[in-house]
Amino acid sequence: MATTPRQRRSDGQRTREILLQAAIGCFADHGIDGVGIRAIASRAGTDPALVSRYFGSKEGLFGAALDKVYDEHRQGFIRIVTATPSERLGRALAEVAMSSDSSETAFRFFLRATLSPTTVALVTEHVIAPGEALLTDNLQGDDRVERARAIVSLMIGAATTLTLSTLPSIPRDRYIEILEAALQTVIDASPIDA
């Protein structure tokens, strides 16, 4: 029995998804520089040539994996930034940074990506720059670009510290209060006199 174009497309989509999931796990475990296309394809149970077919290169696969990992977070971030009144934005962003819904795999993926010269530009392009641009568009003042960058830095730093810290834990609610105050200060900041 011959396959129809629809069946081939469905099989191709399934194979693409399997490769993406395998890549996310491999990149989270080893970083882009520590894993090859063959290892990713082996984990996916597919032919290594399919990476080139569906993604063009290992870097193309990484970009697609990055988009997949952060798409859900990105949509939530957009909703929060565009719908939350500025006087409550610090709290909302602190809760996002301290969210426990982020999977450990997603966090390891992000952390390893920020440590590799190969992928730091992709992380900036796909995650950091869009977040800064969205904040810039929703802040007031001439220095909103700098404040947007500071907000993103505070959020990433807080999430990283919380996840990696071996220090005695601060209760989550207290940590959110502290981060909220810092973020809200940046959100509300008056331009600095030059």
C-alpha cells in the first residue's frame, strides 16, 4: 500500500518532533559543543541525515529547539508585560522569574546555551533581545532600553541563583518580595540627569 502525501507529511512532522525532543535533552545534558548530530539522531532513533533534512544543520536544530523550549514561556511573558499595569509589573515579573513551572531540562538547556560561544548569540537573538524589546515598548522614559536590559538581567540572575544556590534557602515568598522591589524600582525609575 502506497503512502499518501498527507501520511508522509504526518510522519515527517512526527520525526521532526522526535528529533527536537532528543536535541533538547542532548543540548541540556552536554551543550551544543558537547554533542554531535549522530548522538542526537541516535537518541531520537533516526538517521543522522534527517537533521540536515529538517533543520539544515546542528545550529538550525539548536535554534528550533530553543524556540520550542521557550515558546510557552515567551507567550506567558508577552501576556504579562502587555496586560499588567506598570505599578504591578514588578510583582508579576518576579513571579515569572521565580516560577517553579520551568522544567529542569529547560533551565539546563538555557544555562548551557549561555555558556557556549557558539550559542550565546542565538540565545540573545531568540530569548533575551525579544524580551528586552517587549519591555522597552511597554516602559516609559528615554532610558527605557537600559531599564529593560536591567530587568531582564535581574530576572535571569534571580532564576539562576535560585536554581543553583547552595546557600540556605530564603522562603520563596520573601525572595519574590525582594525581587519585586528591585524590579519595580527599575520599572518606575526616573531618567538619570546627565
